[in-house]
Amino acid sequence: MKRLNANPLLEPADITPTREDFEVVATFNPAAVRVGNETILLVRVAERPIAEGDEVPVAVHDAEAGRMKIIRIDRSESVADTSDPRLVGYKGQTLLTSISHIRVARSSDGVNFTFDANPAIAPTTPYEAYGCEDARVTCIDGRYYVSYSAVSGWGVTVALAVTDDFRTFRRLGIIFPPYNKDVCIFPEKVGGMYVCRHRPFKSKFNQACIWTAYSSDLVSWGRHAMTMEPLAGTWQSERVGCGGTPIRTEAGWLEIFHASDDDGRYCLGAMLSDLEQPERLLHRSSRPVLLAETDYERTGLYGDCVFSNGLIERPDGTLRVYYGAGDSVCAAAETTVEEMIAAAKR
């Protein structure tokens, strides 16, 4: 993949926080879709309360009260674990040091983007108390379905929303219970059923693998099958997860997936699955198609990280891959469908 010279495309300084006492710390992991002459990104925007003194302020959405609650944790408290800048352990709870919402960014050229004034999907329900994260968007029969991670003290779930215009969004509710994420819906039915990828969390018994599921209504999912697992001793040894919307090709369903190794370094790879049985993996790339090399990819809230959940295929076969870099900014790289098919087969 060839990175765009304009990278990074979106940074925290490009957007105003939702409150005067908040600061934006990251704009990353964008979903991507082309609508008419407009490229639309659904960007994860992470913000946090501005700290006062030696404290870690945590924002939690109180769904019952309909407002944001701020918890201010003194770093010196013995019951506080602030060793991870993204998390804080406090009185038996694990809280996030930032809270995310999903914001639309628009562009006429796919490079220069402007954020909408207000969030598209923001914490509303009890299952979103810690934020709404990492959207993926799929167009089916002219409607746009947005899956995203909903995070709370109940765990990480996956919710679904639908829009016709990327200005109003209707929530369809939780479609996968804890602990699950990385859900991407295929752009067409297979065997008369909707299809998606999902990724249950790692446990003492299982690795973090890509699974496939089927549905008749996009809400209730079944026929689950494990599709791709990590490979020990490689750049994809610790976890694998799906990326943006799969692309139908003669060689199979083409996908750009993410993976991390035992040191926590995230890279991107290419995979192909069977057109009629997408749970059946055909090929996976033996080498990364993109790995963290630039300053904006190697530093940030989480360095050595490239993570893609948005890609756009052009009529000429060019593929633009939008990705989060360093868990902090949005970037993009270009390749072709044929190159990624070759990479998956290699």
C-alpha cells in the first residue's frame, strides 16, 4: 500500500470538543463509504475532561439522568491504578480515561475532510456509558447499516444503526452481547441470508479469532463458524479481526484485516474467503500489507498501530484504505484490488 502524501488526514486539532471542559485526544479508526460525489468517514472521536492537578478525570454517560458524569480520581489514591494511559482501575472497576462518539467527516476528493458540527452516534443507552467506538458501514439496497462497539460496565457489545442520509441515524439495538467487537456486515446476501464477521474476545480457552455469522433480519445472528485464527510466532500471533466491508471478486471475498503480535504491534493483512461459503477461508497474506513505520503510526495513544475499518473500491479497481494510526489520527493508503488478491494468495 502507498500512503497518501496528505497523511494524517484528520487530527484532534481539527475538531472542537463537545464541552468546554473537555479536550479531544484522538480522531481515529474511520469507517468509509462513497455516497454520490462525496466520501464519508465515520470517525471515532475520543475526548476527556480536562484534568485539574494530579488527577485522572473520567467521563461516564449516565443514561438514566441523560447527562455526562465526571469522576475525578486522585493518582495518589491506593485504590487507583493509572499505569495504562487509556484505562484506570478504581475500586474494583476498570474505567476508560476517554469517552468516544462517532462523528461524520465529509470530503469531495477523499483527502480533505470537514467534520459535521454534532456527533452522529453518541452515548445514549446504559450499554454505551463508556462510549461508542470503531464503526463499520455497509450499503445494502440503498440503505446504510452502521455497526459499532458499545462499551459500558456491562462489557463490550456490538450495536447497529441505520441511516439513509448520514444526518439522522436510527438505532436497532444490541446485536452481539459481551464480549464481542469488530463486526462488519457483507454488502449482499449469501444463500438468501445476511452475513457478517465478528470477533469474540480472547479467554483462557480461546484465541481472538475472526468468526462468521448469518441472519435473516440483520438483528438476530446465528450459524456461527470460526473462520480465521491467529498464527503463533508471526505478526498475527495475538489476535486477528475484520476490517471494512468485504469486496466480491472472482477470487473470493476480499478483506483487509488487522492483526497484532505478542508485543502488541498492529499490522494489516489481506484475506480471501469462499463466495458461497464465506466462513471458509481460502487465503491469508503471509506478510503484512501495511505496518507501522511513520511517526504518526509509531507514536500516539497506542504506538506501533495501524487499524483499518474502512475502505472504498473505485470503478478502476483502485482501493483506498482508511485507517487509524497510533490510535490518534486518521490516515489513508492506496493499492488495487488485484494487488491485495495477490498479497492474500502469497
